[in-house]
Amino acid sequence: MKKVLFLLLPAFIYADTLHSLLEYAGTNNKLVVAESLSKDSKQKELDAQQSSYYPTVDMGAFYQSSHERSAMMPGDVYSGYAKVGFDIYDGGKRSSLVDQKRSEYQASSYDASELKKSLSLQVVQDFFTIKSLESSQKAKEEAGVSLKTQLERVRAFYDAKLATIDEVDRLQSAYDTNIYNIEAIKLDILSVNRALELKLSKKIETLEDSNFKEIVADEMQSVDAIRSLEASRDAIKSLAESMDSPYYPQLRIEDTMSYNGYNNTDMTHPDGVYNQNKLLLSANFRLYDGGVLQENRQALELNAKALEKRIEYKNDEQKMNYELASARIATNKAKIQSAKSALVAAQSAFATIEQKYNAGIVDNVVYLDALTSRASAQALYESSLNDLEIAYAFYYYYSGKNIEEFLQ
């Protein structure tokens, strides 16, 4: 017993739960990482736009040397300056652009969250698809054991002239077909497994059984994809509002401190240093531009209205999928009851027919039908259980929830 547990220990050590897979995918999937970086870039854009409220400070200097000097031109001229400027009023442009960048950041955040949630849904589907395929493979392998036993038994009867060659051939055909089906299932498992590894960016050893909690009555929340569209709509509206700013006074104040010096001069330009402080207050606004800004604003407003219609459609689509997900759960529960009943009947029928076949009361055609029915019923029952778990995942996804929070 200890030896068996020791051999099984690595399987338990390296087994992945669905919860651990979802957590890993949420932080290591390359597309999720890329979306997270895009979100960070939007945060930097927002920070940069918010910094536009601060004064600007500019510094500069130059040096000029002329080989020949004149009454109008000294030999050496050098200058340095520092200028501080501040926009007192800009017609609301900065505040509108800050709102735009904030909405774009929110949209990017919702995009990142939506990608993680949709990825979680795909991981759940792959996880339980693999579980269903493994159950089907196990059922086929159990059927293969029975077929091999009966094939060896009938061959012995044939060698003893107690069975015909067609009985051997039927069992041999069924045995070989079963092996073919097992290999096909193995390829399907490999394909889904590789697809899951691509989503996770890691290798998978074995998968532990996992289950979702029973659904809890709760209000449906907007999925993050819809929230992203809403934030994008708000960003466009804010950008449209900034289009009116040139029609309002633009007030700016600047203070420039300059340092000027002259060397290598003549009598007209004696050597010296001169300092100057210049204060400038400017105001301007646009009187006429042929309606360019207004037409640009109208174009943006039309884009916002188009997004509004998309949001309405997506809300209707989510409501439809939410209702279908609820119906899918109820349907799968009914399918489980039917599949369970079919499995019990198939197991009972096979046990009886196997005894009769061993006693020579029924032929191998009846036996093979019973064996196939048992294997199919077993695979169908396991598949129905996994389909219910996938149905729960769809329900939580279209409820606007995080799927992993509802794993047991």
C-alpha cells in the first residue's frame, strides 16, 4: 500500500487545480501582460495631461563670435535666459483633455479585465473538455480490457474447435476499432491540452477535479466589454468638448529673465553685462475658421452616438446570453439525471449479458452491443457532469462576475 502511494505521490504534487490555472493565466498569459502594459501607458498619458496644469519653465543660452566687428556688431555676444509661463485660462481645453485621458484609461482597464475574464472562460472550457475526453478514454480502455479478455477466450475456443472464425473476427474487429478510437481521443486530448498550455504559458502535468458552487440569485452586472465601450464613448465626448476651447479667450502670462553680455567690442559697444526682466500677458481667441472645429466636433459626436448604439446592442446581447446560460444549467441538470439513469441501466444490462455470453446463451453481437452501450453511457454521464460545470462558468461570466471566485 505504501509503495502504491509513493508511486502516486508525483501526480498529486504536480497536479493543477482549476483555481490555480486561472490565477496563473491571469498574470502570465502574454496577451494579458500586453493588455496590462497598454493600460499602464494610458495611465502615463493621463499623468502627462494632468501635468499640463503646472507652469512651464524654459531655459536657453547662446554665444556668438564675429571675426570682424563694426559699429553695429560687437565681436562677442552671449546671452542666457529663463522663462516661466502659465496658462491662466484656456477655454476648458485642459480639463476636457484630462477627462478624455481618464476615460481612455478606464476603457483600457476594462479591456484588461475583460480579457482576463474571457480567458478564464476559455480555460474553464478547455479544462472540462479535457476531463470529458479523459473520461471517454477511460471508458474505452475499460471496454478494451473486456474485449481483450473475451477475444483470448474465444480464440481458445476456436483452437479447440468450439467456436467459429467469424466470432473471432467480430471480437478482433471490435478490439482494433476500440484501440483506434482510444488513439483518436488521445490526439484530441493532446490538442486541447496544448491549446490550454498556450493560454497559460506553462506546461501542464495533471489536472485535479474541480467544481463550481451552485448559482446564487444575484443581479446581472454589465460585463467589462460594455463598460469599456461606455468609457470610450465618454472619452470621445470629452474630446469633442475640447474643440470649443479656441473660441474662448486664451490667457497666458510669461516672465522672462535674460542675461546679456558683450566682449571684444569697439568704442560704440563697450564691454559689459546687461540684465533684463520681461513680463508678458497675452490673450487671444479665434473669431472665424470656416467652421472647421465645429465640424470636427460634430464628427466626434456622431462617433459617440455610434458607440451608444453598440452599447445598447451589447446590453441586449448580454441579457440574452445570461438567460441562455441559466437555461443551459437547467438543461444540463436534466441531462445528468437521464445520463445517470442510462448508465445504471447499461451497467446492469452488460453484467447480465456478459454472464449469458460466457454461458453461451447469447452471441457476441449482443455482447458487443451491450459493451458499447455501457462505454457510451459512462462517457456520456461524465461528459454531462463536465458540461454542467462549463454552464456554471458561462452563467457567472455573463453575470459580470469573476469566474474563479465561485470555484469550490
